[in-house]
Amino acid sequence: MGYLNKTDLAALHEIGAIGDILSRHFNAEETVDLPANRRVIGLDLATIHAIPTVIAVAGNVIMRPPFWQLCGAALLLY
């Protein structure tokens, strides 16, 4: 999408990021704090967690593993 620079991409790789929700990045265990997250205008994950019913969609086959990892992770179990 062009909003991540080389430093952001290196940091995502280093911390094992597996995906993002509305451009808020996470790894298999938790959300990750990156400068890129602070440049996003929109809902943060804590706000999304407070919504009683959320519908999640994985865009393609490549996103299946991170999607299912997220579904089983504590990220959704606030």
C-alpha cells in the first residue's frame, strides 16, 4: 500500500508480525507497537474489541494462516 517504509518492514519482520487489522499490526501473541501504527487514523484494536459483534474477512488464501492464528489468539479474548 505504500505506507510502510523499509525501516517499518524490517521491524515487522524482526518481531514476527503475521498480519494487521485496519493497519494495526500483530504477531502470533499480541499487537505490536510500531511507529507505523501511530500514523494510522482509525479504530485501534482496543476499540474493535469493545464492539459486541465483529465480522472478519481474510482477503485471500495467503491470509488464512494469520487469520486463524488471530482467531485463536488472546488478541480476541479481551
